[in-house]
Amino acid sequence: MSSVNTSVRWERMILYVILFLGVMLPLIFHIGWKTDVSPHVQMVHDLVENTPAGSTVLISFDYEPSTMPELKPMALSLVDHAWQRGHKVIAVALWPMGVQMANDVFQELTALPVTDIAADQSSGETKTSVASDSTKVALSGVENAPDSTIARHTDKKYGIDYVNLGFKPGGMVTIKAMGRSIHETFPADAFGTPVGSLPIMDDIVRLRDLGYVMSLSAGDPGLKQWIMVAHDNFKVLVSGGTTAVSAPGFLPYINNRDQLRGVMGGLKGAAEYEKLRGVFGPASIKMDSQSIAHVIILIFIAIGNIKAYRRRKAQRRKSEKA
Amino acid sequence: MAEIMTIIGIWIGVFLTFSIFSFLYRDNPFYRFAEQVFVGLSAAYGFIYIIYNVLVPNLFTPVLSDFNQNWLLIIPGVLGVLMLVRIYPPAEWISRYPLAVVIGTSAGISLLFYLKSDFMNQIAATMINPFETPNVSAISGGLLIIIGTICGVYFFYFSKRQEGVFAIPSRIGIWFLMVSFGASFGYTVMARISLLIGRIEFLLTDWLHIIK
């Protein structure tokens, strides 16, 4: 019995090592496998693309560091796309750590440290970083990755082009309150600046004033609550991205009632969005590892099933002989 | 100084990452240490965060700065304090009142929203004409939605023994459920691999500097 256990343990070790190498090597040596775009991700892209320039939109950062590998690439692409289309971005968080996640994304896209954003707010000024608008920076430095760039929007000003309103507990109740008045729900932004003094909030009173709502959701509260309240009660267009685990649960909401206008599921969804934008970003780079890992898992599932089948067959023969 | 702190932070991250990975071999003190650190830090972070980002801006500051306008906030504040009396067994019963308020309001609010979004709208979304468009893929998709929904719901109908003809939709329902479980499993594998990619990327980028 113990020899069987030892054998199983070694088999597992071999599987772990192969999986580890299968994930690690494509990160170092890029393969460049293509990703097909699904209709659900196309819908998200079209929503951003077709929203008129000058619209104010809301992105809810409903995740924490544990799900960053899946959701941060989506956040980068969405904010980048929204800014490119001339949208103003309001960030909120239904998860406490979402505030930092939003800051992280704005910081990466504007090349402006969060400390500077906060300092600008306290001094009542807005500031842009010193780099030129055309600066393009590789977000991940895989040496032979093809043109891995997302534009940095160094011209974007805090309080005018984007704002981080911070975290509010309550989930559905908070969203419902935002449907009545965003100013009353978030009297101050994440840095303590009164929301009324921010130019981006001048024309925004309630959820209905927004072009669309995107939720980057790792669970509850998240995208589901935005669908239930923002869309089903206030008729605001809702879309977003989720972790791969929860993605299948959102597919029924993409229906003729337009409860959900497309969804990005996990790293694959983020990579598809990058492909639609013609960007080779952080998600696309990781998709090689993802694909290799899936092939390895499929092979091992097949081996495991063959092994189980042969063992069962041998046991049956043994029992027939007996 | 900041750079040294960053380097120390990265090394701590690397140590904790390998400590957690060590569970793949077997349970060991390194894994337990990392697990306990994670639980303790999460609880402490959450506690402090709630005080400074929920209680202070939403309760203490409004009440202390303008009591006349915000005196109503005292009521949820007191209910919150009453929750804490659970730690004193003789007065534990008092905590049931704030708990009742929380459960009652949550259930009431959720019921309305879920009824509208998950029940009414989902049923309405299934009432489609599959032959609306001449597209073969759209027609087959619409038919699958209708058949899948009816058979899936029928599978959970337990008031009549499902045998003979009555067992057929139930069996079809099982097939639809199995396909959805398979899709969920596939997505779950993708999610877990994504997290592994995130950790390995951290090791290769921040620690080993193999990729920039």
C-alpha cells in the first residue's frame, strides 16, 4: 500500500514540475500563439468603441491582489481604451483593496505616482507627468515579444479626465444609492478631496448620467450587483470582466434583455480584448503559458483515464479468473 | 532606504511564495507559517481598514463635525456596538437585535433585486423566437437555450417519479448540466493557472530579473 502511495506522490511531483516548467518557459521564450476573439468580448469592445467621446464612464474595481493576474490586464486595457476614445473615467471600489488596484492602474497608465496624484489634490492643482504624450512603454519586457505596448496617457489630469472615488461598503445598497446621487454616496474621493470640487463630477449626478458601467469583478459584491441594480433598476449599460472561475455564471445575463453587454472571462478574455485593440499587452504575453498548461493538463487527464481504464480491466480479469 | 525596503519586501514575498508551494510536497512548518501569516495579516488589515475607511469617514467624522445634521447615524453606530456584546456571554442575546436588523434588511433588499434580475428577467430572456433570424447558428443557439432551460428545470422537478417518457427530458437536462459543469471546470482550471502564472511572473520579474 505504501509503495502505491509513494508512486502516486512521485507522479504528482512529476506533474507539478512539468506544469511549473510549462508555465515558466513560455514567459521567458515567447511563442506567440494566436487568440481568437469571442462574441462576448467583442460586445465589451463595441460598447466602449461606440460610446460617444466626452462621455463619463464608471469602472468599478471589485477585486484584490489575489486576482490581479487575471483582472489587472483587463483594467489596463479598459482604461486605456476609454481614454483613447475620449471618455472620462470614474473609478469606484466595492472591495476595500479595489482603491489601491485603481490607483495602480492609473499610475501605470499615466506614469504619475499615486503620491503625486494625492499631493496634487491636496494643493488643488492638477498635474501631468513630464514624459511626452506619444511615449509608449512596454508593460512587460519579454525580449522577443512583438511590439508589446499600451500607450501611456501622460496628458490625463486627475479630477478632469479621471477620478478615484474610493471604497464604499454595502454592495447593492451602495449601487442603489449611486442611482439616486453619486455625490451623496461618495462625498469625497479616495484622497479626501470633496467630490463637488472635481470638474469631472460637474455633469454627473446619478448613475443614469454615465455612458456605461464596467465592473472588474472577483466575486461578491461585483458585476452581479451592478447588473441587478445599475442595469435592471436604472437601465444603465453594464459590462465588465470577471475571473475565469465566475465567468460561466455571467453568460446567462448576456441575453435579449441586455442585462449584461458582454463579458471578459479571465486571462483569455483580457487577451482577446488586447487583440481587438491591436495591442500585445500583459494578457497576450501570458496566454502562451496558459495554453501550454492546458495542453499539459489535457495530456495528463488522458493518461490518468487510460491508466484507470487499464487498472479496472486488470481487476475485472483477476476477479473473473478467481 | 526605499530601495532596501523594496528588496526586503520582494525576498519576503519569494519566501512566502515558496512556503506555500511547499505544500505540494506535503504539509510542513513553512506552509503553516505562511498560512498563519496570511490569515493574521488579512484580519489585521481588514480591521484597520474598516476603522479608517468606513467608520471614521462614515460615522465619526460626520457625527463629530455636524451632529445636528447627522445624529441619525448614531443608531447604526449603536447597533454596531451591540454586535460586539457577543463576546460577553451573559449579554449575548442583545447582539441578536442588530443581527436581526442586518438579516432583515439584507434579505428584503436582496429578495427584490434577485426576483427581478434572476427570476423575471431570466424567464423573459428565455422566451425567445429562435427562428427570428435566418442565421443557422442563431437558430440552433436559440433552440438550445429553450430546450436546455426546460429540461434543466424539469430535472429538478421531484413531485413525480421520473420514469418512462417522463425520464427523457430529465436525461436531456442532465446532459445540459454536465456540459455546463464541464465549462465551469475548464474556466476554473484557467483561473488557477492564471494565478500560477502571476506567481511565476513575480519570481522571474521582480526576484530573478530574467524577464523585465
